[in-house]
Amino acid sequence: RNLAWLDGEAIGTCTTGRLHIHPPNHPRFYLGAWVLPAHRRRGAGTALYRAASAAAHSAGKSGFQAWVSEDVVDGVRFLLAHGFEVAGRDKVVALDLRGMDAPAPAPPKGIRLVTLAERPDLIADLHAAALEAFPSIPSTTPIQPGPLDEFVATAVEGVGMAHDAFVLALDEPTGEVAGYAVSADWIRARW
């Protein structure tokens, strides 16, 4: 993580690091760069990008992956000006639940729903379900949950994550985690 300062004021930041949805030998790091609007197009973003590039290069990486909304025109312009190419597009969807009565959960026969807060002993089983399910998630490159310790650090204990936000579907005859869903603060904050 780097900060850009001007006259004692932080005007931008940049962060880079391993993409935990890919194996450690993945050739790219993620890139996140932000400069306050009043200070854009003056070189701060480029300086931050160069610092992140040096960090990625010293780690043996050959490039970056970045995510930016098409609505963030300055961000798109910056990335394209620095040689990035569009590799994929995601569609953000939302469902407004205000004013709706939540339906009672009705899992299929033999499935019981529990939260990770109720059953923290199932973290390893949650990871096993992710190992099986992640490869089938549509993506431009296959995604992986990584080893258990990384999965826990990033996907379970990461910023905005709470154990009561994980709903696990337990196969009652075997006690195995058959699937799960999660609603995280960082997801809610994005949209």
C-alpha cells in the first residue's frame, strides 16, 4: 500500500498483492488505485502505479488485474492509458427488499440451514465446499478458494465478513456442507 501526499494531505492511495482466488503462481497481482478527483491528471496516479508495478515486478509478477466500473470514467481512462485491456465484463444486479416480507426459508428435505456463527466448527467443511464449487463459477479465468488458511483469512475473516452472514446448507444424513451463501458488508457497501 502506498499513499500520495501533497502539502501534508493524502490525495491518493494504491494497493497491490496476490489475487487469492488464483494459485500463488498466478502471473498477475490485483491493482487498486484511487486519487481524489481534484488531484487527478497531475501524475499522482502514475507515481502510485509505478510503485505498485515495482512491487509486482519484485514478486515475479508480469502484470495486474483491476476492476473498475464503466461509470468511473477517470478510472477507465487511467487504466486504458496505462496499457490495460478489457478482459471481461460483469453486470451488477440488485434486488430492493425494502417493504417486502422475507419468506421463510424452505430448504429441500434432508437439508438444514445453519449460520457459521452457530457452527464455527464447520469452517474446514465450508472450505471443502468452496474447493468443489469455485471451479464451476463462470469467470474469464478459473477461480480457486486457495488453501484453508488463506480462505479463512480472506473470505471468512476478511474486512466486512461476519460469521452470521454465512448460511450453510447441511446435508442432514451426512452432516456435510452441501453449499453456502454469504452476504458481506463489503458487498452491501459496493452496491
